[in-house]
Amino acid sequence: MRHRVLAVLLLVAATLAIAPGTACACSCAPFEPKDQMEQSAAVFTGTVTAVHQVEGDPLGPRPPIVYTFHADQVYKGRADAAFQVATNSDGASCGYSFDIGTRYLVFASTGQTGMFETDPGVPLHTTLCSGNRMVRAGKDPLRPKDAIPDVSPLTSELLAALGTATRPAATAAPSSPQASQDGAVSLWIYAGAVVGALGLASAGWWLFRRRGRS
């Protein structure tokens, strides 16, 4: 009898120990790429340049993390050169872990998720379920070859849903100084030609009038 009671107590203790972790586990419902686009406020490819742990209660849950991205292509939202995106600190609470120096396709929404315990201080957030993908380094719009095999596939359906990308203004190719200089020289040559033509016309008119009087 005593062994049975002990077994029941151990079973109850194990259930209580496992339950919190199960309750906090992240479970993602499948989303089509077009739904991921519709539910996102900003979609872009960019490289992680910085990471910041938000301050919170030392005795409470881990506060969210804010990642800074240098964007190279924007598929939805403002074509900014830099984005800050918040996410929960661990995968159990649906947080997405980004690596500094790595390029990603990011789907970010506005506002906070219901899991945030602390205000991250930025308007954009993302989760493990948002559809983020690690992609190969580069600055051009995504193509199938930018996928990382067995890690983050780029299906034709996803690329079609992304649509046309916009390059942020700060990363656009600057105009050539030589081209600007050549343009200025061409303008002066054109102006000189016009002045010369007017001078010749005036001289011809003066000679014509002079001959007419003689």
C-alpha cells in the first residue's frame, strides 16, 4: 500500500513539473506565404548588425530581445535602411533567435505579442511562427538559389507572394560624380553654341541691312 501511495505522489510531481513547460511551449499553425504577407507590417531582407536585451524584472520572465537589421531589399512597408524588431527571448515562448552578421528574410508585425512581459520599446515584433528564414548573403532580391538547403527553402509560392522588392534609399547606388561633371560640361557647351548661333545671326542681319542701304 505504501509503495502505491509513493508511486502516485511521484506521478503527480512529474505531472506538475512537466505541465509548466508544456504550457509555455510554442506551437505554430501553418500559414500560406500570402497570409504571412498580409499579416505583416514590414517584410524585408537584411543582415543583423546589433542585438539588445531589454531590461526587465530580475525575478520575472526573461524580457524580449531587440535586433537591429541593415536592410537591403524591402518587400512590404517603408523602404528604410535599418529596422529594429523585437522578439521573445526563447523558442518556448515563440521567440526567434537571429545571429549577428547573418542575412534573413524577416516578417514583422506591429505592436506587441501577448507573450511580452516587458515593453520592448519598438513597434515591430516577430515570432517563431512568422515565417522568418535565413538566406544567403547578398543585396539583390531573393532568388531560389539564395535558399539554404534543408534549413530555409524559398519556394516559388513564397517568391511569388513576396512580389517586387524595393531597395532602401540609403543603400541605392550613388550617382557617378564623373557623370554629373560630364553633364555640367555638356550644358556649358550647349549654352556656348546657342550664344554663338545668336551672334552669327545678329552679324548676318547687320550685314544684310547694310547692303540694303547701299
